[in-house]
Amino acid sequence: MTSKQYTKEEVAKHNKKGDLWIVIDGRVFDLSRFAAMHPGGLSVLLDEEVAGQDATEAFFGLHRQEILLRPQYARLQIGTVVGETPQIVARAPGELSSVPYAEPTWLTKGYHSPYFGDKHRAFQAAVRKLLEEVVLPDALAREEDGKPVSQAVWDKLAEANIMAMRFGAGPHLQGRTLLGGIIKPEEMTTLYSLILNQEFARFNARGYADGGNGSLIGLPPILKYGKPALRDKIMNEFFDGKKFVSLAISEAFAGSDVSGMKTFAKKTDAGWLVTGTKKWITGGMVASYFTVGCRSEKGMVVLVIERGPGVETKPIKTAYSSAAGTAFVTFDNVLVPFENQLGQDGKGLHVILANFNDERWGMTAAAIASHRVVVEECLKWATQRKVFGKPLVSQAVIRSKLAAMISRVESAQAWIENITYQMANMNHQEQAILLAGQIALLKSYATKTAQETAEDAVQIFGGRGITRTGMGRHIEHYHRTVVFDAILGGTEDVLEDLGVRQALRAMPKNARL
């Protein structure tokens, strides 16, 4: 790139094949050699409104800003236009978006929050910078090639103790330096966990995210019910980014009905002998350990099964990337030591259900954050896309769709912030009584409204919204994968029923109209 300046008249002279310049946002690009390789064909560049002209509007009607930042295209810039300063600047890693509703109000200039303060904002900025610099490039690459999270990423996250923080406050944080010391272990609350969950969900790489987060639902039962030696061993291996845990509950025979599982654990003198299969196990292809729900002679027992003889995993193809590591897991007469038992035999359902609130809360937080990214995409596109000579947003029907999108995501965000604040001020038993129904209802609401936004987003983007590359690729990805949120952690119908049943339990017997 050079700092040389050209007048518009000079640029206009270079308007033919073999000698082709254009202007994009005050920057002059020499496309003479590139034009023949242009994916859209040479004729597009030779158009009289493009060749030798200011093609800013045409470019941003077809391409994302990130194209200009790629080295192979950035080096085509030969200078700038005299008297013009580039106006379109990419958001730097860690910075907030200036687009309305692209950030929750507590992060938006001029707004106030009863829950979050300056320390939360500093924490959020540091987390976003780390994730965008370290995780984002890997996420986009692995989402395409289907490989798991790169070890270099795990090493960086471990160095900052990010994965330890994702399990919230607790003794597991003692003695650890959190994100370079930005907060102390004793300062960690569920509000910081909400920030972590929502920042991790901003990437357009759903399979990668689920594959990397599988241990977030597989490890908690071990942390709560595991014997100290087993708990500390597996916990530290995961926090160091070396080994991973998958929750193995779902079966072809039993999905939401966890009591209908067929995987059987037989008690022997040497330990538990486990035989059965598990299906749709997120992160199962890379897991070293499985937290497994099994039938037993007393009812149900939960065991930690280490990958080894008798344990086999096969990939399951789903609508999103194989980076999720979704697996069909077979246990063929696997001998499990007694010390790998979580909780009491016959009380396994309690062990499984004890984690459902936190699991669903985390899924909901992520669903709302990815929903917000789509709102930002649609606001950007509707203002830059020209139709019938006017911006797309000049059409009332488009503004109506945007209004509905904004209302959905803002209402869900307000609800989860309130629930999160309650979690930060309640013990686990209080949460089970007072918040299980609310979390269930919010998850169903968040996933239903997200699917409505996905449909509206495709309509706003048109053909681009169903194309896996280019301008609408985030919309296509979201529309294709948003339904996962509606299934994982309990289907919408099951959760809505749970929410109402929880409310009915609290109904006073003397209540009358």
C-alpha cells in the first residue's frame, strides 16, 4: 500500500481491460491484473459506473468490509483520492460496535444498568479482545474444515484461566490468576459468567462453539458429586486445555425422557460393568471422559467413564459443522471403578437434573447473544443495500421486521439479566425452587423468537441469506443452525410445560378471581 494521492480525473483515465482502477471509500485500487481473476467476472468491473469511478456503493452492495482487509486484496491499493479521507473503518478486536442494538444496553454509551458496573465493562473488553484475536480466526477455519478446536487456542484460554471462569464462582478458582488479574477469584459472580457466555457466542461458528463447550455440561456433575481425587484430576486436565468431558445422557431410545434410557450398569465385585449406546453427544469425538447416565438395579446411576477399551465413538452428521464432534457412543462391557460413581446408586436422576438449570441458562445466554449479532447484520445490510434507488430500510415492511427483531432480542436480554442477578444472590436450592421454571420459559422464548428472527433475516437478505459465502453467509449459517438451540437442553414444548408446572406448584390454594 502507498500513501500516493490521485485526483478523480486521474483515476477516471484507467477504465479499460488491462488498465483498470477503481475507488472504494477514498482508496484507489489498481485491478488491472486482478480483473481477469475477479470471481464475479470481468464485465462487472468494466461497467461504466465502476471502471475508473467511485465504486464504493457498488462494492458494499456486493461484498463485506472484511474483503478489503485480506492481504491479497489490501495490496491492490495504490493510494488515496486527493481531499478524501476513508470513512469506513473496521472495528478493532475488543472494541464495541457503534450500530444501535448491536450491544446490550449496559455496554451502550449513555445507558445505565442496575447490574453491571465499570469493572464488568473492563472484564468484557478484555474477554472480547482475547477471543477475537485468538479464538475467532481458529473458529472460522475449523467451522469450514470440521476439525476440533486447535491446541494453541486451548493453551491461550488456559493461560488466562478462561475455562475455569466459565464454571462461575467457587473453590476451583482459588489460587488462579483470572484474565491477567483483572478480577480476583473471590469477585467472580454469575454476572461475569453471563459476560463470558455471551462473548463466546458472538462467533459465526456454531459447530465449533458447541464442540469447544461440550465440557461445560459434562464437567459440572463431576465438580459437584465426584470424589475429590477424581474431581481434581479431571477438572485440572480440562482447565489446562488437555482433556475434555462430554455429557452422555441422550439415547436413540430416550431423549427428553431421561428415565427411559437403556444403557445398563451392572454392579460387580470389580466395579460397574456398563453396556449400551448414547446418541447426539456433543464433543464426544474428542472427549477423554464421559459423564454417563445408566440404568441400574436400583434405578439410575451416573458414572464417569474414561475413553479406553470397550468405548467407541462414531461421528454423527448434523446440519452444522463436524467441528462440534457430535458422536454416537458405544459402551461394550466397560469396567468402571467404583470411585468413578457420582452420587448415590438409585439417585442418578437427581445428579442429572441438578445441572439442568445452569445448562439451560448458559444455552439461553448464548442464544440471545448470537441473536443480537443477526440483528446487527440486518441493520447494516438494510442501510447499505440500495433497491429502486433508495436504501432497503426506506421500505416500511423492512423497518417492521427490524422492529420485531429488536424487540425480541431486547426483551430476552432484559429477562436473562434479571434471572442472572437472582442467581448471583441465591443458593443452589433457592434457584431450583424459584428459577427452574423461569429459566425453562426463557429458554423456550429465546429460541422461538430467534427462529422468527432467522426467518425475517433471510427475507431481508434475499438470495444472499441462503448462500453459504459472501454478504449473507452469517445469515445462512444462523438460519441453518438456530434450531439446535430449540432442541438442546430440552425441547421448547417440554420446557414450557415445566415452567407452567413450576408456577402451579406455587399457586396459593385460596387464590380466586
